[in-house]
Amino acid sequence: MSNGFTTRFYDRFPQELEDRNITETQFKHTIQGINSCFLDAEKLSLLTFVEGCLGCLSIFTLFLFYDSHYKKTMDRLDLFLLEQNASVYRKRGLEVINPLSNGLLELEIRIIEPQREEIV
């Protein structure tokens, strides 16, 4: 079944994460949270319609003083990823990168090395 043009990431569990002690449930929770944010951000409603109309009428200067529904939802996505990284991924040497940073082309999970303390 097609979801149209809605931004959506597959929740197929990559085998590489098993070596890092990430469970399939944890990974699917992360993906579902990301997909939920994008679904909410791209949802059409009276609010988003009025925002668009007022943006056009104000030559988009409205958005200098007011965060749109999309912007607020993307901020919520940032907070969700910060929480997921802190509670699940960083403990295991990984970091989930916000898909907006690469144009929504892919979901990137980086391997991070623990910082070593230098004794001087």
C-alpha cells in the first residue's frame, strides 16, 4: 500500500546493530517516532492551510516571528532524537543523525568513539 509522498523510513532492522546490543524493539521505536513526526508535520489541517495563506499574504515575513507547524514538529523530532541518542544509542557508541541534515535521503546512524581523557 502506498502512502503517497509522505516522508517515511523503513523499520527493517539492520543486522549491524545486533553487534552493538540494540534490540529490534528499540530500533523500531526510534523509526516509528521519526515517521510519526514526519506524518504529523506533513498533515493537512485548517491550521496549516491558514498558516500557508497568512504566509503568502505577509510575503512570508510572518515566519520571522512565528514558528510554523512544520518547524515546531521538526523541533519535536530534534528533541526525540536527542532523547533516543542519550537513552539508547550513545551508550552503545552510536548516534542517530536527524534525516533533515542530509535532505531526507537516508537515516544515518554514526559510530562514535568514546572520548579519551588526556593526562597532562
